[in-house]
Amino acid sequence: MSSEKTISIVMAGVGGQGILLASEVTARTAILCGLQVKTNEVHGMAQRGGSVIAQIRFGTEVYSPLVAEGTADALLSLEAVEALRFYSYLRPAGLAVVSRQRVIPVTVSSGGAAYPEPEPALREVFSRLLYLDALAEAQKLGEPRAANMVLVGALAKHLSLPLESWEEALTQCVKAKALESNRNAFRRGLSLADDFL
Amino acid sequence: MSAILLSGNEAIARGGYEGGVTAAFGYPGTPSTEILESLVQHKDEVYCEWSPNEKVALEAAAGASLAGARVLVTMKHVGLNVAADPLLTLAYIGVEGGLILCVADDPGQHSSQTEQDTRQYARLAKVPVLEPSDSQEAKDFMVAGMEISEKYRTPVIVRTTTRVSHSRSLVEFRDRVKSDREIAFQKDPSRHCPLPVWGRRMRVELEQRQHQMAEVAAASPLNRIELRDRKLGIITSSIAYQYVREVFPEASVLKLGWAYPFPDALIRSFADQVENLLVVEELDPFLEEHVKSLGFACHGKNIVPACGELSAAKLLEVRARLEGRDPERTPARYAVETLPARPPVFCPGCPHRGIFYGLTKFDVLVTGDIGCYSLAVFPPLNRTDVILCMGGGISMAHGLEKSGEKRKVVGVVGDSTFFHSGITGLLDIVYNRGKATIIVVDNRTTAMTGHQDHPGTGRTLMGETTREASIEAIGKACGVQRIRTVNPYNLKEVHTALSEELAADEPSLIISRAPCPLKEHHDVGPKMRIDSDKCKRCRACLKLGCPAIENSDGVIRINSLMCAGCGTCAEVCRFGAIEQIVE
């Protein structure tokens, strides 16, 4: 990656899924690489089970903390339909790292709305899609709450920041008792992204 | 020391610390809340408190300042409506120790009922306003603001916005600079008592101070001219500066960090050096109208949106309009509007669910209030009819009842909101022989803003235990005769209480009490499951609007990762199909 260009990443999901930690680890990695970093996150009302996004930008000089639509280099989504909701942030050749996990909104359960079959739409909308069962992978590792780190691992594979920085960022951002499971989840994500170009 | 990634709010707290603040007061409100939550890490050196409301916070801060302490007050923009009374008079009296009022605006209404431009209050109160555009400035402007406050004996507003407060960027720290002033109130009624005899003099001094500060602001390093291509000069402030640099990298910029009192000399100098002027600011045309009043033609709200927040994307459209082009629009590759909406909802296990579900069984009007329970307005509960402001749920219920409205009226407020400004409304109901039923949904915390303590929790911001204010005792002291407490997880109890109190021909107070499970960090009870053999798909449980109860493919099931075990769903199931998971 050229350090000239500012890299923009959008992370999407449902309030409470762990976007904040995913964003923190990514930002920390960029700081460890000596880059300027700006991030933005959602607080308050939207956190109560609503759609949420976090934005991370890093490079030699960063002005706006917000990512303009159509310019994100990567979109990471912890929930399948949320990836579609925020698809327009991604630039046409950008990378989408999406979890197969579905969180059914109340508007579907108790209202008339339908939860669409996401895969065909995701494949249609994203030219580069990594569609992973991050929750199942994390469950296999014994910690379903580390699904976010599986996705971060897959993302890391495609951002050319050095692996040592990611590992160091994990150590700095994750609480000691959860570090092992998060590190394993991160490495699992890395290897899952191996076969993907 | 190397730079540290801080949110704007954490940086404001750090700036307060470095600037020598020794006392801080505030009321929680997104996007301002994290300032005091961060500053309290220095509680050995800085007294920090959550006040019952913003007016009290500013009044307490005024007292501390007049004794010589450096103080910080924090609130969101609507909080300043509540604190406007002390602000306008404090501007007359002036301060002794520096006083910074940090107000967080919410362009785009991410978590607010209104969009308001706090700079208008600065002009109304005739006090300076500083506007940081990133975390480093948020910290530095606090220190600079403290100097301005003490030098001109004026309260200073530091205006932040959601994107400044909740964005993170790198910040370099400095050492704390403490005031060498002795803390001792100096008696001088002619300075501290704005009775008309002295207030008229204060009024004149206030005006003189404004003129002085306008001259100083014009030479202040908080304001700067960045000369590049002189064809276009952009006047901007706050987060909009960042978008301007992104979208107009070649343009000359007048960046105003200290925008009011307007630095006229600097604005004139900039306007004279560039060919065309554009003002880019969020919300009101505050700078634009002033630039025009100085006799300079400029673009502004004719091409920059006044409603909602700005962004680099919106400025790209502004740039296109400025250059006479149609804004580029990328055709949609997916119809996002067809996706199921995901509005914020009551969390699994939320105690508010039971009381609002109970209200669905009665033909009453419900006046709601500000807090998590505002979400009762959404389907499937649909059980709030009107929301106005903090405390308005109680007073509006009274007015609706007095209007001759035939339906019974129920006012619902949260515990923190009750202490904030619900008590006077309750007094009004009793004093003026009203009959409304008031429900305080007491979840033992200020939940929406992230679980802050309040006078009813028995704990202070600094972590000390303290006396708990009793909502029952306050109701009694107001003169309410019918007061009862219900457990919102017991729907039968809720129904009985509502039936009896709604039938009463006098005011009544129901306290629906159960702690927020998110604050407690543990489930309410054992997780639940649905026995699909017993489930008749009657959908009664879905009327609770619990996100843990999922129904997407004809089968209704409970997501055990989300279930908090409140058991409310089992209470509404007539077929006994919902049961506890036995581990």
C-alpha cells in the first residue's frame, strides 16, 4: 500500500455486535505503523439494537473523519443485511468482508417486513466479496463474541499493514482474559482469507 | 510524549485538566456525556459531579467560579435551553476563576429531538464561542478558553458537535497548569448582584468587553488564514473545516476557531485577499450573515445545506453547484430502501417493555419523555403519543387533561428525567387539582446516555455512596395521595395497577421499578426457549417487540445469544410454549 493515499474503511453491523473493538484494533494498527488516523463511531440512541457504522481513515495526512460514499477501500460487516444497507460507501473495486450472520430486525419479526436472502444481492453488488461464517468460526474456537476478530483478520490479509502491528494492536486493545480467543479468531480470519484474491 | 488517539470528548476532558480545572459539573446528554466520564479519572485533583439538570450544573459552576476555582460545565445543545437563564445573567456578573461551558450540538439529529446552533446562544448571551475541528484542537482550545475566560472575566462557550466529539484523532499532551489564585469568595455586591442599580452598569461593560474581544480574536492564533489559490476563499469552522480541506484542497481558507465576537478585521483582510467568498458552516448561516453585514458578497446557504450535518460528499455537491455543474450521482446498485428497517428498540430484558405493553391494553393518551423509553413510540408497542422535552411528559399530561380531552391521560418519565425536571410538573398537577396518572419508569440509572448515576441511585460520579432521593417521598411531598410501586416484569401486577390508577378521580403516581439489565451486566433470569410443538404461531409474543424473539421463516424462536431472561414473553404466551432453558 502506498502511504500517500488515505485508506478508508467502513464497519457496519447491529448495535452491540462489537464494531467498536474491530474499529479500535484497526486504528491502533495504523498508529503503530506511524500513520495519521481518524475514526468515527456512533453513540447514544442508535446503539440500542439499531444499524450502526464505524469509520476509520488512515494515511500520511487525514482531514475528514467520515468516509465519503463510493470511496471506502473496504467494508466490513458483522451482519449480512447491514452490508447491503451500507454498500454504497464502498468504491467499485473495494473489498467487502461480510459475515453470514443474520440478526433479524424487530420490523421483520413483528411487522410486515421481510429479511431478504442476502447472498445473491451481495454477490451482485460487491465485485470483491469475502462472505464468511464468522460466528460459526468463532464458536468453533469457543468464543462466539470474537466473530468480529475473524472478520478483522480477513480484512488484515488485504490491507498491507504489517502483521506484527496487527498482533501488537490486539494485545493493546483487547482485555487480557479475552486476548487469547481474539487472537485465535484473528488468525482464523487471516487464514480464511488466504484463498481469496 | 507521543500522540494518543482520543475522541473529541476525551480531548476536551484532557484540555480541562491541562487548563487547571478543579471543579466540573454537567448533565449527561449525547454527544457530550463522555467529557465528564473521562475527566473523573482525575478525581483526586478535579471535583466532578452529575448535577440533576443543566441549569443546576451551570449555577453550581458559577458559584465555584466566583470563589476563584477554574470550572467546566458540560451539556448537550438542548441542555443549554435549560441552562439559558443562568448563562445570560452570568455573562453580566462575569466570572472570577475561568469558566468554560462546553456544549455539544448534534447536526443531523443522531440522538436529539432538535438541531440547534449553540453559536446563536453565544451571540444572545454576548459571550465568546470557540469551535475546535479535531481532538487536538478540542484539547488546546480548552486551555486557550480558560485564559480568555479569566482575562475578560466572561464565561466561554466551547461548542463541539457530534462529529468532533465522537471522532478520534491523535493528540499530544502537555502538563497541567494550575491557577495560583487563592480560593476565597471576595464580597462585592456591586459586582456579584445584578440588581438594576448595578445591572445597568454591567450591561454597558458587557458591550465594551465584546468590542475588546472582537479585536483580540482578530489577532488570535485560534483564527488563521491559510492562503493558497486566491480565486476562492472559504470561511469555515468546526468539523466543516476538515471537509473543506478534503474537497477544496486548493482554496484559501479562513479557519475560525474563535468565531464570536466576530473578528471583523481578520474577516475583512481575508475577503480583500480573495476573489470569491464561500462560507461553509453547519446549521445556521451564523458567519455568513455577519460576513454579508460587513458588505462582502458571498456564497453560503444558497448552495450549502442548512439542515442536517455536512460531509465531504455534500461538499462535493456544493463544489459542483459553485462550478455550475450538476452534482455527480452514482446510479444505485441496490435498492437499500427495500431492506427491512432496523430502528433502535428496547433491548432484550428491558424493564420498560412490560409497562408499555401494559399500556397497550388501555385506551389512554400517553405523553412520553426523553430517554430510552422514547422508543415506545415505535411499533409494535406504539404506546407513546407525544414527546416534547425533559419533564414535558408530566406537564403535558396535565395540560391535555385540563383541555377537556375525553380520554384519560398518562404521563411517562424516566427516573433521571423525573429528577431533572419532572418534579415541578407533578407539583403543578396536585396544586391545580389535576387528575393525570404519572408513571416513573425507574430503571435506576440514566440509561440512554450510557448509565450515569443520578440523585436516585445512591452513588456519585466520583464513585462515592450517597443518600438516595426517593421518588415516592417526593411524590408524597408534592401532595400525591395515590402512590404505588410495580414490578414491570410482572404483567398481572402492571395491569392491576394501571386499571386501578386510571379509574381514580385524582392524580396518581406509579413507580415502575427494575434496574436496567445492561447496567447490571447480567441477565434478569434464566434464558427462555420456545417449544415449537406447543407454539400455535399466534404471534402474541411478537407484540412485545423483543429483538431476541425472531420470526423470519414461519418458525418463532428465541435467540439465546440475545435473550436476557426477563420471562415477559412466557407471561403473554397462552399456550405455555415458552419455558426457561434448563442448563
